Amino acid sequence: MPQPAEDTWKDDVRDTRFDEECETVLGLDEVDEDQAGLVGGKGAHLGALSRLDGVRVPDGFCVTTDAFRRVVAAAPEVDALLDRLAGADPDDGQAVRAIAAEVRRAVEEAVIPDDLAAAITGAVARLGEGAAYAVRSSATAEDLPTASFAGQQDTYLNVVGPAAVLRHVSRCWASLFTERAVIYRRRNGIDDRTVRMAVVVQRMVLPDASGVLFTADPVTGHRRTATVDAGFGLGEALVSGLVNPDVFTVRDGEVVARTIAVKQRAVHALPGGGTREVTVEPRQQERPALTDAQVVELVRLGRRIEARFGCPQDIEWCLTDDGFRIVQSRPITTLFPVPDLVPEAVERRTPSVYVSVGHQQMMTDAMKPLGWSMWQRTAMVPMHEAGGRLFVDVTPRLASPASRAALLDVMGKGDPLVRDALETVLERDEVDPPLPDAGQAGPVGPPAGGAPEASVTEADPAIVAELVQRSETSVAALERDIRTKSGPELFDFLAEAFEEHKRVLSDPLSMRAIMAGTEATWWLNDKLGEWLGEKNAADALTLSAPGNITSEMGLDLLDVADAIRPHPEVVAFLNDVQDDAHGDGFLDGLVKLPGGSAAREAIDTYLRRYGMRCVAEIDIARPRWSERPATLVPLILDNVRNFGPGAAERRFEQGRLRALRTEQDVLTRLRDLPDGERKADETKRMIDQVRAFAGYREYPKYGIVCRYFLYKQALLEEAGRLVRDGVLDEREDVFHLTFQELEDVVRSRRADPRLIARRKEAFRSYEALTPPRVLTSDGEAVNGTYRRDDVPAGALAGLAVSTGSVEGRARVILDLADAELEEGDILVTRFTDPSWSPLFLGVAGLVTEVGGLMTHGAVIAREYGLPAVVGVDQATRLIRDGQRIRVHGTDGYVEILG
């Protein structure tokens, strides 16, 4: 989609009239960062830098976007070519390349009007006709906080003479349509017509050295660490890869590391214009391009620039006899944001340490502001937002020896990579002991181990039945009462509802039931491994455990397929259904077909129980199945094709009998051991406990999602009233406001459309970021590694969560809607949440990038008996769709077979 802040210039190029008062040439000292629409990102930043004390920018001027629009308006063939470019298949690289080349040629050959040419050459004359210039593209979609467009348009160095400057201005305009720039815009959701091109013309600097300064570590994100790349001569030698740079690392005003390269070549300016490669004298090749003192001075300058723009910067610099010149500064767009520090964190002398909530919740996508702010309000521990994700500050628990072991234990059981990341931070000895009054914020998951006296020790099914009844009663009361609330009264009611939400979530009996099943699972794996030498022995014992709402959701969809399969016309109709923005039109069409009424009733019954679920369901902004029921159609059709009648009951019974046989086998083998009767009795008690309580672990999440759907319906009704009253443009705008901001809008009946536009743009940028498992307040992303020596060379290490080994075709699926699976396929994806469980019925194995022993994907894989390995870093990038792989669910690794 186009950048919200930009207007399309399609009308400009259709209308050959032009405002004579528009500005076509401006000095750098006349512009600042608020004029990016007129002089492009590069020009705007350079104008702001030229006013900053202590920062020296080469003299120059900007040929504005008004000039670009004027020239394009006089070349109507460009408009027709842009229509062709917009209609080209984005996957047809050859067509995109050919049309972009035609656009580029048309723009470059467009005639520059005499008065515009005179304005440009006059500006050159004022700076010196005989001087050399750098002529540089400056697009309006360049150097944005969300997309830098680095290297996407062209720069020309050492351009001598007014005529040459004019020619290269046209070439810069044309470079807006290089193939790489067009593709980059498409990847960032920016329409070609929303981007305009300005050109920066500056006096050429002939440097002794040049390079790039990053005011934050571009790899780790560490904000107090700066890196400097430096080489001799012009920076083109580094950009083109002609030489390896010297690399300096600076932290807290001191060079802490340096790598000095052998610099055999450099790029220098020619007297008559242009550049050439030269050989560096042998005795100079190993000389540092900068001294340590110069590096520290440069970083100090960079910190001043960073403070001016309010975010880490990627800065291009040159060094001459009289000091540094800055020739460009742009935001580093790849860094993950840092949570805002709370007062107690500010008091710490060392970095705060945050753990990702998304890695525990199996949803690492960016959330919209209403989603993450409501999760904050209903969570049991304080959570901090960064990059559209939530994090828990574990610094107090990590710093205290009394709580550290328990924290690491629960984190390790949930995700070994999180534990390793935390241990990596601890190894640096950078975490302060907690302050005397520091709160002991809990971990993301349940407390490790759990006190034995607090656990449920009797496998009484009535406990789970009571807990389910409590939850259903609370949800029913919410559904009854929230219908009567609107306006400010709704938000008063929600404040109370959120407290009830947390009360249900923290029910002591519920926590004890969850821990009873979890601890029994850990006990069985530990003890049966010790006594019988079996790995993950509990996996087979939990097959078809009763009361698992998530696995039942998958099985119930098989029953829906049973209702549809006998009716060919219904099946044919569903094959033609497309998932549209409304999603409910096809249901009305069903009843007109033979068997359609029964099919619709089956789907409606399913939606009544599970319609509040969806992919990434912790984000209230995501469309629910009941809002977009066509999302289920591909899954239903897969079940129709791949399974026969009665498959749900048959699969559940097969799992139950397999678990029973495994139990009998284990107990028999234990009784043959020394002290076997005691061991068998203890094991039987734990098996009963697992089967009584393991399924319940999924229910609290179901209860949360039920409540969230009711909140969402009420808030969208309120949003509809705001739209009708002209306060908002569309209902979905509320998703880009925090809960508090939405409440303020409802009470004041006023909204800021600019805030909503900025939030939409920020969300789009956050979607492109990968959140770290652990993040520090210095901005460092720490993801952890597996420290194992039992993984074959070339295999991908992960966490074993469901036993068995399976070989098959990898299907790399990032969106549930794109799932096309055949029998024997292995699902490879970033994460799965409960909405993916119906897909598990049709696959032979599972590999995910995110997950732990007790996360949803692991639990359901064990329920269905699928070999599974989770926590495989970059699995969706390292495994190609269609490759044959072997999943070692018992040992925790994946082999790529070819």
C-alpha cells in the first residue's frame, strides 16, 4: 500500500499546467527535515545537519521535487509507462525490468525547461562554475525511519561544469526507476507514483579517508556500541567492495576493537571529472585510515547527530586536512526498538533485561496498539512494548541469586534458547544486584517447579470440570452484561471486566491443575529416562488426553468434513469460494444447494464453539473465524479429501489405546526392576495425573480468547458509532490506538488522524522486524544458541518436544491461508498457535522456529503423535519448500536430505 503521508503524483503528470510560484532550487541552508516532501530524505537530513553546531556539511543546493514533477508533466509517455509498470506481474522480473528501463529512458530524455535549467546552472555558478560536484538522488521515500532505500538511487561524483551537472540531474531523476529501486518499493509496500525525486548538488570533497559510521551496532543492535568503517580516498571503494575497510568498534568513548585491512586500491577524483581506481603505495596499505583519536572524535560527532534526529544513524563521512565532513545521515532501519524505561529501570546502573512474551505465546508477529495495550491491561505481570511486541523485565529476578535459578529453569523448559541468552547476559557480569525495594516481576510463564504442597496430587476429573464451569460462568456473565454498555460507560465496565479477567486467570486451583499436569510430565520424562533409558517417555502417555480444547478443535473440524463430504455440489461450491474481506457470503450461498443446509449447520455449530479463534489470536485486531469464516474452507476441504467418515472418533480412540498400551508396557518393565513395585506405583500415579490434567492446560487460553472476542465486539460497535459521528474515518482505525487513547477518543469525541496515520506506517515497519528472544535496554538483541555435541554435521538443532522420527517433503508455510498439504508432508513454519491445530491432522511432522516443551504446538503434536522439533532457529529460511527432510523428534534435530 502507498505511504500514508504521500500523495500520488498521477494527477500532476496528467496535467501539464504548473504553478509558476513553486520552488525548484533551494540552498541546503534553506531546508530542514520537515521538508522531505520537497527535497527528499537525503536533502532534508543534510539541510538539518548544516544547521547543527560542530557538524560540517559540504555547500550545495537541492533541485526540488517540484522540478521533477514539472519535467515529468511535460513527458506524458511516462504516465502510460507507469500504468504498464503498475499492471505488471510482480513475479515477472523480466517484464518489470523491461518496463522500468523504458520509464528510465523516457525520464532521462525529457527536456528540462529553459528557466529550470537556468535556475540550476545559476546555483552552480554561485558555488563556482569550475568546481567539481557530487550530484546525488534524494527521493521522498528515502532515509525514512522505516525504510532507508540505501543505494537504491544513483549518485555521481566529481561532476565538472554546469552542462554536466544538468545531464546528471536528469540521470538522478531517471534512477528513481532502476530495477532495484522499483523492487525495493514493492517489497516495502510503496507505490511508484507516491515517490518523487529531488536532487542534491554539493561541492565535491576530495578526502584523505572516508567511510561509514553506525552509531549503534548494526548486527547486535547495541546502542552504546558504534562501528566505523574506513578506507583511503573516496567512499566508492568501500561501497563497491573494491577494498575491505578498517573496522573500529567504539563503546563509551573508547576504541574497544579494531581490524586493520590491507588496502591495496582506492578511488580518487580525476582533474577533468569522473573517478578512477588507483593503487595504494605498499608502505601505506597496512596503515590505519584513521587514528584512534580520530575515530573517537567521529563517534562523538555521530552521537550529536543521533541526538538531533532522535534515533541511531547510518552516517557517511569524509576526512580532509581540516576535519570531518558529513555527506549523508539516515536512520538505521533494521534495529529492533527498545522499550521505554520505567522509573525503577532508570535507577539501575546496568542494562535492563527483557524476555519476549511472543516467544512464550507462540506469536512473534507485530501487534497493533490496541492489541498489545489490552494484553498489557489483562496480563498478570507488567509488560513493556517495543516494535509492536511485548517484553517482561526480568532484571530483578535475574540479578537476585535467590530467584535466578528458578527463572532460568522455567525459561529453559519453555525455550532453551531463552535460557542460553539470559546466561550469556549473566556471563558478562553486567546485571546489578536488585535494589532493596525492587519488585520481583514474575517470568513470562508459570513459576518453575511449583511448591509440592500447592500442587494437585489427586487425579480427580471433577477438578477440571469445576474449573471449566467457573470459566464458562464468568464468560457468560461478561457476554450478558457487556451488551448493555456503550460510550464512557463501556470503558468503566471494561475496567471491572479486566479485573475479573485477571481473577479467573490467576485462580489458584487453575494454576495448581496446570502445574500438576506439567510437573507430572517432567517427572515421567526424568524418571523413565533414568530407570528405563527412554527419552521423552511422557509423549506417548499423553496421546488423546481428555479435555484438550485445542486438539478437540482439530478433531471437530473432521466432523464438519463428514457433514460436507456426501454432497458433491457443496464440495464443488466450497472449492470456488474465495476468502474475501467479509468472509460470510458463502454461508448464505450454501443453503441453496442440495445438502447445503446440513453443511451450514455443521459450520455454524463449529463457529459457535471456536469462532472466536484465529491465527495470532492474542492480538485483538486479528480477524476471527466467525468474522471471516471462509478462512476455514481450505482446512475443511483438506479434511474432505484426506480423511474418511468417522476419522475424528477413530483417531482419538487410536491415540487413547496406544497410550494405554504404552502405560501397560512401562509398568510391566518397571516391576521387573529392583524396587519395581514402588517405581511402578509412583509412575502409575503420575500417569493418571498427566491424563487428568494435561488437557486442561489449553483451556485457560481458550477462556482468554473467548473474553477477548466479547471485548472486541463491544469496541467495534463503539468504533462504528465514532465513524457515524465523523470522529473516525473507518472502524479499524481503533486498532491503531492504545486502549487508553481509544477511551479518550470516546470520552472527548475527538481523534487525531495524523496519529493514526503514523501508527499505520509504524506498524508496517514493525512487521518487517524479527523480535529477539531477549532484549536489553541498550538495544542488544540476544537470541541464544544450542550448546550441543550430539547433532550431526549439517543438521539443524532444536528442542525435542514429541518423540519419533519421520522423513518427508518440507512444506514451508508462513500463512495458514496458504497451506496446501499432502499426506506425509512435514509442516515447517515460524510458530503455531491453537488456530493451526486443525492443520496438524494432515501432516506427518512439525518443525517450528519458536516454541518450547509446553507451548501449544508441542502439546498438540504430542496429542496427535507427530514427531516434532521446535525452536529451530531460522528454519523457514534454511529449509526450502519442497526439500526432503528428516525430523528427529526424540533427539531434537532436523536433517536436510536434499
